[in-house]
Amino acid sequence: MKLLKNSMLLLIVCLVISCSTAEKEYKTMSTTYANDTHSYAKPNEAVAKHLQLDIDVNFDQKIISGTATYTIENYAGSEIVFDVKNLKIEKVTVDGKAVKFTLGANDAVLGQSLTIPIVAKSEEVAITYETTDKTEALQFLNPQQTADKEYPFLLTQGQAILTRTWIPIQDSPQIRLTYNANVKVPKELLAIMSAENPKSKNENGHYSFTMKQPISPYLIALAVGDLVYKEISPRTGVYAEKSMIEKVHYEFADMEKMVNTAESLYGTYAWDQFDVVVLPPSFPFGGMENPRLTFATPTVIAGDRSLTSLIAHELAHSWSGNLVTNATWNDFWLNEGFTVYFEMRIMEALYGKEYANMLASIGRQDLSEEIKGFRDQPEATHLKLNLEGKNPDDGMNSIAYDKGYLFLRTLEETVGREKMDAFLKEYFNKHAFSTMTTEKFISYLNEELLQKNNIDFNVDTWVYKAGIPGNAAKIKSDKFKEVDYAISDWKHKTISAKEVCEKNWNIQQKIHFIRNIPEELYVGTFEQLDQACDFSNATNSYIAMVWFEQAINHDYHGNNVDAQMEHFLMTVGRRWYVSTIYKALKRNNRLDDAKRIYEKARPNYHSVTVNTIDEMLEVH
């Protein structure tokens, strides 16, 4: 009996400790919020902590309507301020009583402030609203724009500051909140969110969601379509349209292995479930790391798992970005640089160091090209940015991703991998569910890694100066050396184009080859290469993109390449891919061709892509 009592007591103690640990795991760390010039919110005065979202998705009118109800904490304010852009605000209540609200002046980038009066004891603010046809985060697609071409589709994209265009919210990445949602959609469709999700449709089209871990506003995401789910493991799986589900399931079969590898590097996965939904081709990014439900482009479905480093990248965001988040968009490199580093470590662990080095080498080439493009704006190549007065999308380029990665890789090679891994694991653990500024990170880096190990490292040069410091790690790839030798042999006509194409190269080697075709190559040789390799009809979207760019650069028009390029631009909405091609057309005095194609393709693109190409081609 005494043994039983002791056992029961031990069980109770364990349960109490477990509950306490769980609460601590999801509780945001107390903080003084940084000045975020991309949000009107004043979180040091009053801040939202939980969202109850009740909305109706209307495909006929192409709007979302409903109420966003917030549980708030009032620290010292007589008002709470939200961000809105192109929304109709119909009514606001505070603790159930209607109040007068104020909408500020409209800014083309930031939208408007929504100011709501509160008192010291105010606990709940409810905002009834409706989206408009100018809502940038939403893309309503007709059936012809989907894979199965039977039902319409809706997707959202909140990063960087577009969540305010479909939900009135305090739209700063440092403001973390939990949420519940009730979403009504047509009964033929399935709704899924960055939350706990259904695996199949129900009979009435009413779906409820819970996100119990606090996340940043840009990570709130919704997709609605004729989707099905297929499990990969108990905690991983994929959503896609029926005609694509088997292809997607095959392509992403290593997802559970990726999660296990990531956990072995930097600690327990904190989001319970890791699923991926493959969206229609208009989705503007390769992937978006919405917690529990990564959004992905169909351009990574290559049939041979050759482009799945994207999934490793979005998974890595579960630590760098979702768990420890950049406080402002000026600190964006803390999100993406860390994620690329983590992605490369996952890929190395699963597929070998040489494979990871090929990926990193391509990123290094991207970085060199990006820096060339910023020759007149050297400040844009700093890791820590000053984006005040600009769209934060301006900072979403290779500097944050690849210079950030190179900084961390150089740091690793300086301090040693064992110390670097221990540092990063503790960094993610200690700062879980909190946000980070560049200055705070540098202080932590100095105290916890550099000073403890008596290491001198030029951190400020990397972060606050232009270009690439001289001590940058050198990324070497033996597989790419093989390609370089072949390029040299082909250039000097010791091997033929046919022999080049018969080499047993992987996708990364082919990309490296195409991107490094000699500038002096004359059209006749280019045509021979295309006849031998048939790059103009490539089914791998990455190869197609880099080939079209080279065809434009070399004024090549054979093998129906112009028609294939136009078809690509008409059917793919991934911003990186299409902007690369439009930029090449503009650079090579084919602006009329670019505008002609874009006029037809523009309705198929998400607003994120449209905004970029409009500016590039000076379309108004």
C-alpha cells in the first residue's frame, strides 16, 4: 500500500511537471517590442494575444467576410491599434459593446491604422469586416487554373505584410498569438490552415481549427480546394488535388526522414505535425513555412525527388523563423540565413556532403549575381537592412538567404562544427517562441560562443558592411569540377554537344552547366547543344528556367524555344522563376516581348508576383 501511494504521488508530481513544461513550451517570452516601421500597432501599449476567427469564404463574390475577435492585454494604453489594408470594416466592439473606431490615412505599402478605444480593464476586441477585390493576400482561382479543372481554389500568402489585407491584425512579426478559426466554405471543398487540420471533407463545409502555439501574423494561412490527403508517417503527410496526390506523395517520401534528421541536429520539432500542401501553379513562392502546413509550388514536382531541398528548407523554418522569429523585417536574414544553413545540414546528413555543397555552390553563384545587381546600392547587401519607407519584400533576396548562410558557414568553419551545433541548439531552445533582433543575436553570439571560446570573428563586417568579407568560406564541389572540365573541353571542341548531353549528371550538375555556358558561345553551337539535350522542352521547371534565361542571353530562337518560354510564363507563377525570365528579356532589349507575354500571363499570377513584375516592366 505504501508503495502504491508513493507511485501515485510520483505520477502526480510527474504530471504537474509535464503540464508546467508544456505551458512554458508554448508561452511567449516577456519582451519589450522593437520599433517596427512596417506596422501601425503599438504593442508596448496594448497587444493581441489570441485570435478567434469566424469567416465565410464566398467564391461567387470572391470575398471573405466575418469577425476577428481578439483577447488583448492592455499595458498602458487608451487605445489598441491594428493594421488593415483594403478591408471594409463594418463594426467594432470592445467587451461586447459597440465603439467608434478610426481609420488612418492610407499608405500604398502599409495600408491604414485601425485605432480602437479601450479602457484599463478591456479584455476583448471584435472586428467585423469584409475583404475587397484589392485584397493582396488572397488569390481566388477559377477551375481552369487548377490541376483537376473541376472546382475553384483559394490560397492566401501573408508574408511579409499581407495578412492585414485579409484579416485586421497587428501585423508585425514580433507579435505572436495563438488562434482558433471557424471557416465556412462550399461543401464540395476542403479548408485547411496553418493549424490542426482535417484529413478529409465533411458534409457541410464547416471547419474548425486550432493553433495552440503562438505564431507571427504572417504565418496565418488558409487554402480551400478540392484537396485530398495522403499520410507519409503519423506526423507527416501531403495534401494535393486528386490528379496530383500520388506524384506528390512519391516526391516527398523522405519527409519523415527529414524531420528526424532535423531533430537530431537542433532539438525536438515543436509543432506536432508537418504536412505539405501542393498548390496550383500561381503560388508565388517555392514554399511558405506556415506552421504544421507548408505551402508548396507544383514546380518542385519533378518526378525524381531532385528539387526536394525546398521541403528541407521549409522544415528548417520550424526552428529558424517559426520558433525564433525576426523581430522586424530589417532582421529578415535571421530567418532565412539560418534556414539555408539548417537546410544544407539536413541535406548533407541525408544525401552526403557533396550533394549539399552543390546546392550551396549554386546559392553562392546566386549571391554573386545579386551583389552585382546592387552595385549602385551597396547598402542593400548588408545583412541588417534599413527598409523604412520601402516594401519589406525588397529585402527578400539572395542577400538574406545566401549571404546569411555564408556568414554562418564561415562561423562554423572558424569555431568548429561541434561548438557551432551546440550553440545553435541552445539558441533555438532558449529563445523558443520569441523574436530576435540582429543586435540581440550579435550580443548572444559574442557571449555564448565567441568570448567563451576566445575566438575573434568579424561579425560587424559581415552584418553591417557591403559585399562579402575576405574570410568567407570557400565552397567546393568535386561534381561541379567535372562539369567545369566538360565546359572547357566543349569550348575547345575536344568533345561534342552530344557527348556533353550523354554525361550522367544529376539535376544540380545540369543547372551548373547551363548557368555557366560561355558568354562567347555562338548561336550555331547553342543550337547543336539544344538539339542534343532538348533543353527547350525540359520537363524539370528549374532546368527550363535557367535554359530560357540563357537562350535569351544568347539570342537563341531555335527548337521552338520562344513558344516554350511563353507557355512557361503563362502557366507558372513562381516569382523567382518568372522574374528571372522577364528580367532577361528586358536586359536583352526584348521589353516588347516581355510586356506582350505579361499582359496575357498577369491574370494568372498572385499579387506578390504581379507587384514585382509590374515594377520591373514599368506596367501601371
